Amino acid sequence: MMGLLPAPRLPLDRLLPSSFPSLLASLSATQAEEAWSLEISFLWSCLFPPRIPEEISWDGICPSEGRFLDYLAHMEGQIWFLPRSLQLTSFQAYKLRVTHLYQLKQHNILASVGEDEEGINPLVKIWNLEKRDGGNPLCTRIFPAIPGTEPTVVSCLTVHENLNFMAIGFTDGSVTLNKGDITRDRHSKTQILHKGNYPVTGLAFRQAGKTTHLFVVTTENVQSYIVSGKDYPRVELDTHGCGLRCSALSDPSQDLQFIVAGDECVYLYQPDERGPCFAFEGHKLIAYWFRGYLVIVSRDRKVSPKSEFTSRDSQSSDKQILNIYDLCNKFIAYSTIFEDVVDVLAEWGSLYVLTRDGRVHALQEKDTQTKLEMLFKKNLFEMAINLAKSQHLDSDGLAQIFMQYGDHLYSKGNHDGAVQQYIRTIGKLEPSYVIRKFLDAQRIHNLTAYLQTLHRQSLANADHTTLLLNCYTKLKDSSRLEEFIKTKSESEVHFDVETAIKVLRQAGYYSHALYLAENHAHHEWYLKIQLEDIKNYQEALRYIGKLPFEQAESNMKRYGKTLMHHVPEQTTQLLKGLCTDYRPSPEGYGDREVPGCRANSEEFIPIFANNPRELKAFLEHMSEVQPDSPQGIYDTLLELRLQNWAHEKDPQVKEKLHAEAISLLKSGRFSNVFDKALVLCQMHDFQDGVLYLYEQGKLFQQIMHYHMQHEQYRQVIAVCERHGEQEPSLWEQALSYFARKEEDCKEYVAAVLKHIENKNLMPPLLVVQTLAHNSTATLSVIRDYLVQKLQKQSQQIAQDELRVRRYREETTRIRQEIQELKASPKIFQKTKCSICNSALELPSVHFLCGHSFHQHCFESYSESDADCPTCLPENRKVMDMIRAQEQKRDLHDQFQHQLKCSNDSFSVIADYFGRGVFNKLTLLTDPPTARLTPSLEVGLQRDLLMHSRRGT
């Protein structure tokens, strides 16, 4: 059993480009020993080394370079299979010996070089391991390896994974290229690609897109060929070579670079140039690439270099060092000592070291977490970070490493370094964890740096912004503060602007707060600072004038009273524009091309509470410029004018104000708010306005009472004359008014009585009763009225008697006609049609009333067959009168019946009043109309209708 041997400590500083060897050479032994403490030799573990059966002699072994660690070439011509179970099997591949093997990684194909006969006559055989031939792998192709006719020894072999290229190197410096399908003779072509004077020690294919390169290294130089084309262009990369097995091709983590391990340095090459180099000392024996690691086997002391092509007996048997380098992270991952390493191979996820004592040592890479824990224990956090990145650890894992590294530096007192690590955790680590560590005033610079980065990554909240700005203000670092807040565009803002404005305002940095508020359109904060802190009312008003309509309106409602108190004229001008056709100022935020907007002017009236002069100017401007202003504008303007009129002492000015108030009332703006305007006029005792509104509202009674209260007799008569037609009761009120007056009012009473007589407004008896209350009124006042009234009544009586005699005579005549119609025949002697006045022709239609018609005329004009078209209108009037009388009689009877039977007689009367039954009023002065006996009238009308029917 073989454990992990102690490894010599090589300094990590030796993993440097070739430009630093002089610095390393100047290190003394003591300095080098101190640098060795940086070596990482515990990331790999050496497992129990199994022993190869003794029947295989290492002197005759040639391990394969390929996919599996399961093919070993024997010097007696056998190829051995070494599976994971280490149960060896073999088959005879050559008669004499096998010198080289190459196992492809992506295909189950094995290429071998060996000899079937004595002499220098190497043969190449291609084996298909999936097919069998008598129990052995199938050999698909055999061809000689010697280029040309001169015999030479094969030194190295490589095959492209696409099976279209195979290169063989020889000790005479030549290289043959087999192009085409290497498993078949007829599809493959062999040609000499390279000739030189130095033995070829290494070959490697590199595929980049559709271009295939072949690296060729000899003991003295390195070159590359493009073999995917026709001319095979060559590029010489370096004049330094290497020994056998000291070259390898890296994986994509190192950009598929060709590695050449010289005794002084390890060089990396691209197809067209040399890349970086690393100063690894020691005589290199083996170079191998495995999963991002470079494996180097070298001697532990310098010996004179000898050719690999000399016999093994002439070489030194000193102990050998195996180093595993991580070139990406620049450290030694593992280092140990072996004796007589035969080869290094990789399979089954492990690295295997074959030693000449018959053992296979397996090296396994520890998992990433174990490696990181080891690095943490040694406080090698930088290496842990590099390792985690190379292993593609997720962001959460990296953040955890950064946090531990920051905690370590913080505990050591390196606060600047610690905060840099904490910054790298932003987005994963809770910021409060870091902030609590740097709240001390002495650490404010570190806290500021952390908070700045937090804001730049847009991960800060309002509290973080507050804290950062407080740091700036505490440090009085105005330059950084300005740099922080004065960003070029909105997208570059990494903090909460409103919070920043609050903090800066509280700290007294008003100019900075105003900058933020203005540039980020926080208009309310800008105005607050200007009005409440700086008291710059002019600037605040100018700023409002730049805002869009909605914001300008809201801010004027909020700050209008303050602005009106300090800058009344400018504020009034802005309000005039805001309520008519508002457009932002040219340097403002709004779009001047947008149609103008206007605010509700009525809502700004409270702003002028203590500024009546400006209020009057504003209201008058609105009424002139915008006639359709809200009603509140006119109401307030009326009230303001009435107040000024009431308090004015100068007669001329008072008269002017009086005219303005009347003009406003007559503008027609108060028709819908009549009551409000009337109340305003009454409150300020504006009598002309009150009378005007009474007249507009048709309140004639109130006008009458007003003049009566002020004993303006002529105005009372004038009101009756102007409005008596619309409201006749005014004359009655005037008569009652003058009747109650004790002074002599005969002139006015006579005028009233004259109008009452002309219009028959009152019964004479009521007039007498009304004037009886006046002690000064004598009979002479109403004598003319009574005489004229009696004369009119006498005339009416005479007219009625004459009408009665005429009705009686007509009735007698009609009865005689009826009797004649009943007793004697009716002779129709009409010769003309009553409609067309043409000669009457048969067929004709005759009526008892005496009218005759052509039949076609009758049918065209008659409404019914039973009625005479000529007499129908008059007959219809008579019938309507009869029906109306019958209805009235029925209605009267029904009314009397309900009145007698009802418990609430008043409700019955009220109901009939509501139905309009008693709408027609009969004055006492109306003359009595002659009434015929109902039965007589009804009988007469019925007889007339019966005898007016059509006769034949």
C-alpha cells in the first residue's frame, strides 16, 4: 500500500510568463522557501496504487494515447487490454514488437505501429475494436509507415478525430500525412508533409471551424501546417523544441493551444504565433493535458540533457516530480514524487501514473466544494475565487466566497479591501449586513463606496439613498454629491429621486435639491423648497408658468394664496392666462403646439380673499375675454361692485359704480340665479337693482309694495299702467291702498276707478265698500264712476231684451216650419246645385232644409249620408252646445251629490278646483243672460235636427 508522498514546495510565483525568469533567479534560498508556502498541493488525492501483473515487463510497454486506459503495447508484438477491473487480456498484433498506439476518443478505432520482421520496417495497422476476426479485433488496414525508400524509425503518431487525417513523425525529421479515410486503402493518400534535420518529437491536430492545423515539434523547432487545404502552408513558430512526450494540445479553456514543455519554460502556441510561456524549472520528461490542468513530470535535479532516442540504460534513474498546474488560476494544484514514471494517462475521470515498479497510481480531483473549504482554511481567498470562476460556480456561490473574504479582511483591519469584496456581493448579500459593519464614523468612506456601487447597480432603496446622501453631507463632499445627483439622463439615475430631495432639503443643500427636483420633474418639491425654504416667490411663479396645464393648475390651487400675498400682480397675470388660453413658457415642460387649455376660473376666486383690487381686475378680465365664464365669476363680480358702491363716499365715483352694477345686472347673466342676485342687491340696499330684478322676475306685486312703502303715488299708478294687463289685481291693490290713505288722493283714486271701469275689473258694490274705509273719500269721487256704470248696465239690459224678443220670434217661425213639415208635403223647386251652382240634373239629392245637390257633388263633399253639407257646420255647433249643457247639468248634479254625502266637504271642493271646474269667474256687474226653459230649448233643437234630414 502506497500513501500520498510528501511533495516538494514549488513557489506559486513561478507560474509566470517568460518575461519574469530573471526576477525568480534573483530569489535567495530563504526567499524561495518563504514563497513555497503559497503552493497548493492538496486539490488532488492519490488513491491506492494497484499493481500490474508481473508477466508484463515495463521495459516492453508502450501505453496508448487515446480515449481509454485499456491498451498496452508489448515488446513481443501483443496489445494488452486493461479494463477498469484490471483483468488483463491481449491479442497478437505484430510478430516482433509494438512501438506506438493511438486510441481515438470519439471512435472505437485503434491505430498501431509495430514490426513483423527484423530490420527497420515499421507497419501501421488500423483496428476496429467493435468488430471481431477470430476473437481478435478486426484489422481494417495495413500499410508501411516509412516515407520514401530510406528506412527510419517512427518517433510519434497522431490521428484526427474525424478519421480523415493521420500524421506519423520519424527520427530523421520527416513527417508523413495520410489524408482521407484512414480505415481504407482506396480512400486514403499518403504523402510526405515535412522534412527536416531534427527528430520529430510531437504531433497534434487542431480543428478551428473548417480549417485543420497540424503542429509539428522537433528537438529544435516548432511549426504548424494547414492540412485542410491543398498547398499545406507552413508557419515556423519557434526555434525551441522539446523531447518525446513533452508536448500536448490543450482543451478549449486554453483556446486549444499547443503546449511544448522545454527545460526552461513551458510554451503555448497558436497556429500562427507563440502565446504565453511559464517558467517551470527542471528537465521535462512528460507533458500531458487533462481537464484544464497541465501535468508535467520532470527530474528533481538538473542533469545533462540526453536524447530520448538513446538507450534507457544510459539515462539517470533519479526521482521524478509530478506537478499538476492550473494555468488559468496560476497555482500548482498537486505535486508529488515518483520513481521512474513510465507514462501519465487519463481515463474514467481520473489521472493514472504508470511507474516502472509495476504500479498504476490513480490521481482523482477533489470536488469543488472540498477544494474551496481547504482554501478557506488557509485563508487563500483569491485563489478560491479564481478556482470558483474556472469551475463555473454560480453567482450565489461566488457571493458567499466574496463575503467570507470580506469578513476575513475586516477582521484583519483591512477595511478598504473588505469593502471591495463586499461590493462584489451586491445583489446576493443583504446590504444591511455590510452597512452595519461600517456605521462607525471612521468607516464612513468605506460605507460611501459601498453605497455608491449599490446605487450604480440600481439595487438601492430609499433608506440606502438617505444614508448615502447623509454620508456626503457629513463628509461635506460637494463634488461627489454633485457627481452623484447630476446624471446625464433619466436612465442613469440609480436612486430614488424623491428620497434624495428630502434628504438634501433637510441637510440644507437647497441648490442640489432644486437641481434634482427640476431635472426629474418633481414640481411639487421644487415649489416647496422655493416657497417654504428659499422664499423665492418670483422664481416659483416663473417655474409654474413653465409647467404643463394640469400641473400648473394644481400648483396654483395649492400655492396661489401664498403667491398672491407676496407677488399679487404677477400671480394675477398668470391666473388670467391659466383661465383663458394657457400655454407653457418657451423654456417650459409642456408642448406649446398643443391647443391651449383653460382652467375653471371660479375655483381660483378664494385665492383673492385679501386682494379685492386684483380680484376685481381678474373678474373683469374673465367677463370680457371669456363671456361664457362660470356663473360664480359674475356673482362674485356683482357682489364686489355692490360692496364698492355701498362703501364709496365720492358721489361721482359712486355714480360710476352704480352704472357698472346696473350694467352687469342687465347683461343677462343672472336669469338662472335670480334669487341670488336679488339677495345681493337687498343686502347692499341697491334699490334700483332690486326693482330691476323684480321687473325681470315679473314680481309686480313686490314692485307695487315697494312704491307703496315709499308712498310714491305716481310710481304706483305707473306700475299699474305698465303691468296691469299682465296682472289686473294691481288696480284693485292700488284702489285699496289709496282708500286707506287719509290724505287727499282723489286724483289717484279717480285714475284707478277709470281703469277699473274700462276693464270691468271690480263690481261697483265692491268698489263702494273699498272706498268706504277712506274718511276723506266723498260721493263725488265715485259719482262719475257710478253714473257711467249704471248707464252701461241699462244699455246692456236693453240689448238683452231686444235679443230675447228676436229669439222668441225666431222660435215661433221655426215651430211653424216644423209644423208645416209634419202636416204638408215638401216641394223641392231648386234648379241649381247648392255646391257647384250648375243646373240640377238627375240623379240628385234633396234635403228638407231646402238644399239640393248633384249626386256626384254630394258624394264628393258630404261627410255622411244623413247630413246636408251646407247646414252641417251650423248643426254641429248646435249639437255641441246641447252636449255641453247636458254635461254641465250632469257635473252639477254629481258635485251636489258628493258634497252632501262626503264627510269632508272642503276636500271635495278642493278637488273640483284642482280639476278646473270653477276656472271661469262671473263678475257681479255682468248682465243676466236670457235663459230659455231647458225643456223648451232641448225640444226645439231636437226638432230642428229631425226635420233637417235628407228627403227624397
